[in-house]
Amino acid sequence: MGRVGLQRFCPCPFVVQRRLPAQFACQGEVVHLIAEIRHQGKLLHECPLPGETRADGFYPGHANAAQLSRDRFLVIYSSRGWRGTDDNTSIIYQLRSDAYDGPVVTEGILTKSIDDWDPLGNGERCVKAHVHPVVFGVPGGAMINGRPAPSANLFVAKWERLGRRIDPATGFMLNVKETNPWLHAGSSAVEWMQFRLNAAADDIEIVRPVDTLRQRGFNEGYAFCDAPVRYMRQTMTPAVPFNEDGSEWIDYGYFDHNEIAALKYCYNVDRGVYEWTQTGPVIPGDFTEPSVARYRDSWIVAVRLWSSMRIAGGGPVTWFRIDDPFTDVPEPVLPAQPRTTSPITMFRCADGALRLITNDPNISPYGHQRDPLYIWDVDPDRQFTAAEPQVLFYKRGAGIAIREEAGIAVDQGKFLPHTGGCTQAVVHRVRPVATNDPKKLGAAVAEADKEPAGMYYATVRYAESYPGMWAFE
């Protein structure tokens, strides 16, 4: 089960080449823009494990990845069904050799969805859903400043869990607003587990089994961290190194009242595991899906606005530039472009540039909220001004055979950690909007609409080569 050929799922493969000047000035520094985007086809079409196949009604819906060693790579993804909106189920992993799209060595389940979960203990059975898996850690054999990394070959996988109700009369998944309002608050949490690549390099070994993510010192009881919040949700982008030797990592959580806060994970050398050790000040607002990246001496955070989902033309992306995420509450910056109703992700890429991936209905040639999917170079030194976007993927260019009445969503793009050279991989989702429930769009999804759904990927080519995120002997 290696790389799936482009021709089967993208009958019209396409390449996007930049026709603008090849450089973007940032106050005296030059950041190289992407020279070419070459789409490679479908990375994840189907999970072969029992109960998770297309015949069972599921397909790969979200993905991230990490390098585990010089020649082993882990792709983590969620399975997703057709019973209703956001029918997210189990969390799956693939161990691949040589590259993110290399041959699959093994595949397994990190946590499995069940349909008779009782999270409130009141007999109200529901689907135990899992969504937005991420993974981070230092590869085995990695060298930092010429020395073995202290936390090498220890990795953290995280995802969000929540309860979703199924209408017993129809078998369709109810919208969150149609269910007991306590179910969402009472079932939502971030889960995590820790693992390493085994000695044979043919599978992973569990170091810390699946558990609810809690800050150190908050091991039981109602409070799970020192912030005044009830529950936390998982963002779509993985944590990034906080210190030079990779023993500390940072990401952002977002909480019940649309606040965000920085989370720090530190390697405990005595226990041989990562711990959530610190939570930054809560930044109130209208925020969801934060991404964080290091940029020079600052930390950059990009967040999507909840209110933007209710505006036809979308709303601005909110940006923060932060000196210390664990003490500072900065003022937000809301540039005019882009404007989006869709998920956003932000990364510092191999060439040092900050890039945003999202949709913008105002520049879509179809006026579509989630087609095409774009990449923007963003300049923090000019109030987060965005350069002209490049198309990462669009339905017509790829020849995706999803009917117009079934809708289309091309979204959730993620740059994967760079492994060296002049190209970097980007993974993203393609799916119809329609589900088995005709109430969603007025018509149920057809089998032909389901076939193209899955995780696709592309390679972006830079003007020159850059070292990988990790060095090896």
C-alpha cells in the first residue's frame, strides 16, 4: 500500500508556477517565494483496517506527519464517515519508509471510535469522535549542535475527542446544536499518547498510553490546568520546538469561551516522557484554530475568527507577534487580506518564510468558500501583509468528479516537516460537502461523489535547497 497514483484520482494533474518576481523583500531581508507547486495526487485513499474501510463507510479525513528517524516517517490521520457533518471517528497511523509518501511498513489504530459511549454517565449513548490529530518529537538518531538530542525517538500524538449523537430513527448524526448542550462540554477534551520507533524500525511502541491531556499538577478532578477554563480543543497544526535542543515544545490550545493560550511541553529525563508543564495567559477573543511559529526573536500566532464563518465573504485572519507567550498578551493585527470562512493553518517553512494556507471566496474564480485552496506568503514586519496568493489545489484543475449539487471542500492544508532539499511536502483534504443525510444540502451524497474524497498532497519547490528540520550523523 504505497503511494497512490495521481492518474486514478486526478485525471488532470496540474502544476502551478509562479509568474511574479521570485523574491519578496522583508525590511532588508529577502525571503524566497515558492517557485512551483506540483500536485502529486492522493496520499491517503482508504484505511485497510477492519471497521475503518470505505466498505465500512469511512475515509481518511485529516492528516499530519513527522519524521521518526533518518528513513522512517509517520503519517497520522483520522477516519471520517458520511452519517452527518464532521463525522470524525478513529485515529490511525501509518509507518512509512524513506519519505512521507514512501511504502507503508505498517498501519494501526491509536484510538478507536465507538458508537455506545456514555461520557456523562447518564445513559445517553453517543459516538466517541476524534478529530485533528497532530504529532511532534525529535527523530531517533537526530543530532543537535553535533550532539545526540536528549529526547530523540520520543513522540507525542494528540487529538480532540468529543461526543456526537446519532438519531436512532434515521441513523444520521445530529448537529451539535440539536443535542443535549451538556454533551459537548462534558465530553470534549484533548487526548494524547506517547510512543517511540521500535528497534526493528517496523512499528511503534507505546511509552505512555492514551489519556486525557492534563497539565502537570492537575492529575485529577475538574480542573485540568491552571487557566480558568472548562474544556480545551485541539488545533490542526502540531507543536513546534520551543528551545534549541528539542526538549521543549509549544503549541496553543483554544477553550470554551473562544480564548487561546500557549501550552508548553517539556521532556522529563527521569520519567522518559513529555509533560505539559506551563500554560500562558489566556487571550480572550473570538478565536479558533490557532497556529504558532518561531520568527526571528518572536513568536507568531495566527487564528481564525469564529464570527467569520457566519459572513458570506468571510473575515480577516487575526495575527499576534509575541515576545514571550507565557507572560505577554499582545494586541491583535487584522490585515485586510485574505478574508476567509474556512480553516486556516500557518507555518514557518524550510526557506524561513511564514505561510498561511486557507481559502478566500472573494478571489475564488467561482466565488466559492472552499475552492480553490491558496498559499500566502505573509510578512510580519509589514503588519502581516500577504503577497499575491498561489493556488495549492482546485477542483477543476485536478478534474475532481464531485457533482456540483454535492458541494466541494478543499481545505486543511499542512506543510510537513522539511527533510532537506529544494522541495517541501504539503498535505490537504478534498471531500464533498454532502453527507448521507439529505438535510445537509437537499440531496444525499452519491457513491461517485465519495470516491475522490481523501487526503491529497503536493510538493512546493523553492529557488534553492535548504537543510532538513533535523540533522543526522
